[in-house]
Amino acid sequence: MDINYDGYYDDVKPVDAGEQEEGVDPEMIKKVAILLAGVFAVILASVALMMLL
């Protein structure tokens, strides 16, 4: 603990106190995986086109 801390905020509870922590959202993981697959496909297509030129 910092020597200069006066404890002013020790009694202030956070807004989300008592709420359960959310788990991993499977839908968000699916969207990120699709995005990464798309980026990878674009990179592969770019490399393939450069090889053909």
C-alpha cells in the first residue's frame, strides 16, 4: 500500500460488485475465427497472385 494513500476510496463499492463474471462468448469466438480465416485467405490469395505475375 502506498504511504501517501489516505484510504478515501476504500468504502466506495464498484458498480459491478456482486455480479457474476461473464464467461467466454462462443458467438464472439466464432466471429473472430471467421475474420482470421478471411484474413488468412486474402493473404494466401495475394501470395498466389504474386507468384503468377
